[in-house]
Amino acid sequence: KPTCESGGTMFPMACHRTLVGLVCGQLTLMGYSILREGFYQAFVVIPLPLITINMMSVFKKLYVDAGMCISLERAVELDKQKDAQSTFSGDVYRQPVLSEKITEPNVRPGSFVPAGGSRALAMPKLEIVDADDTKDADMGKIV
């Protein structure tokens, strides 16, 4: 357990200083581009510091000023609400295709017919082998 607790009072200052560092980096990139005679690149980067400075004022209005009005007890009470905890999913940051269960293709024997061909020229019939029945058969063995 921490020996001192500030209640997050340093967080707005840390975010502000991070964004000031970002503006400095963007200005440095513009200067470096000009030194390397990349005038078009420097011209394209001009809006970035302006957007970052604008977002700093938006963040101050939305989060810092609003955070000064809420009491610490009310913030703790809001954090302890069970609704917020029950709606979180472990797969929320994972791509949907990576969180799906593994599926097997639904192949019926003799269902493949080549374009413009007949069933006599079709691919060999596939035998779907059950995953539990692995004594002497390979998965998806072609018969």
C-alpha cells in the first residue's frame, strides 16, 4: 500500500507536460525538415502543434476543470459501482477475429465440382475425421 496518496492531483500536470513535450518534438521535426531542405514536409507538419495546443485547452476544460468540482469520496463511489466492472470484457482490446473459437469447415463428400466440369472430374472425396478419433487417422485425410 502506498505511503502517500495524492488522489490523482499530479495527473493533469503530467499530461500537460507530456503534450508540451509533444509540441516541442513537432517543432523540432519542422526545424530539422527545413535544415534538410524539406520545405514541403515542414509545411505539412505546421498544423500539428496548433492541433496539439488546441487539444490541451480542450482537455483542460473537459477533465481538469471538471475534476476540481468532484469530491474524492464521490469519485471513489463512482469507481466502486458494480455496473462498470461487470460490463468489462477481457477481449475488449482484441481483434474480433482473434477472439473467435476455432471452427472446422463444413465439407460434404462429393460437394466440390470444378468450374465447367462434371462430378466425374471432381476432386477426391474428403473424409472428415473426428478430433477424438486419432488412433490411426490424420486430421482431414484425403481418401
